[in-house]
Amino acid sequence: MQLESTETGIIAWCEPLAQQLTPAQFQADYWQQHNAIIGQSKGRYTTWFVEHDHQRWVLRHYWRGGFMAKLSRDAYVFTGMSRTRAIAELALLEKLFDEGFPVPRPIAANVERFGIWYRADLIIELIDGAKDLVAYLSKTAMSDSQWQQLGALIAKFHNRGVYHADLNAKNILLAEAQFYLIDFDRGVIKTPAKQWQQANLNRLLRSFNKEQAKLPTLNFNESNWQQLLYGYQQAIN
């Protein structure tokens, strides 16, 4: 990761093409004006898919959630550049990507400071043809071997000590028979321990049940979950 100072803060980049990015290019307006937006994903907020010099990227702004969002939608207290949400996530993605984990390729991050506060954005590579598991399971069932494969993948991250702060069905992508984990905001690497690992799995199960409550036809059931756990147990240290 390389760091470049800007008038308002810092741009960190991992991809050489991102070395010339400006703070303006971390705003959706810039890409709209250049007719470079190729898609979007809508959740609580919009994530943008953009194309730049034949590369396809995902642009995400950091928004607050919960009670704090009532005080500020996107401002965070600055306690050091390495501890900003964007730089920390980019650094974790770079480490995992370099180690061969199935995560999006990290591109760049932007941190803009004002007073004791900062706002931030992240750019990662768009994984072609990928669907999150909710979108996928809404139309297609997965085989037992796929559920086991997913469980083994989660165990691989856990064996490395990777704590995913929001492991849910929408943060797991499937593309060409390969699963990927995305959205490592507030993720860390720590000592493997059954307590946090089980909490991660419990969070994932709650997300499947929540999505199924909204869409009863979702291709998910208890047998699927048991297959995931079987694959996990076979791979966990």
C-alpha cells in the first residue's frame, strides 16, 4: 500500500492505476459525469460500479448505522490514519489478497479530514458475474458439496484468525463455482478462538433466517446449514 497526501487528507492505493486518483474520483458524481457508471447495488445506501481504463471497480462510501447515524451520517472521529475505517479495511484486504484468500482485489481508499472528524471511501475490484448468496439462493439451490465448500472456506478464514465483523449472506458472493467474502469493514486478524468463531457462525445463521423470513422461497433449510457446518468442522483447526 502506498500513501499520497491530498489537500484534504490521504489517498492510499494498492493498484498502480489508482496512483493518479484524486479525491473527486471517489465521488459518484465524477463517474456519472464521465458516463462511467456501469451498475449499482442498493442496500441501506448505494454502492456504485464504475469502469476506469478497462478495469471495473466498486466504489463504496462509509456511512454510519444505528443510533450514531442520527448524529452524523458519515463523519467519524479521527484517531490516526491507520485506524480510519477505509485504510484499515484496505490494509486487511491487501494482506488477505496477497495470501491468496478469495476476497476482492483492493484498489484504493480516500480519507478526507475536517477538524477532529473524517469521511472515507473505498474502491475494490468488481468480481465479474458474482451474485451475493441471497440473490443466488432466491433463484437457485446449492448442492450439498457447495454448502460444504462454503463451510470449509469460512473455516479457512477462521484458521487464519480473520474476524469478519458482519458475516452475513449478502457479504458472501458466488461466481463461477468460487465463493468470496466481501465487506471487511471493522474486520481484524486476531488469535483464533472458539467463542468469536462461533459468534461469527451464529451471525451468519441469523442472516439466512432473516432473509428467509422476507422471502419464504429462498433455497435455504436446516439440512443446508448442517452441510455448511460439516464442511466447517472438517476444515477447522
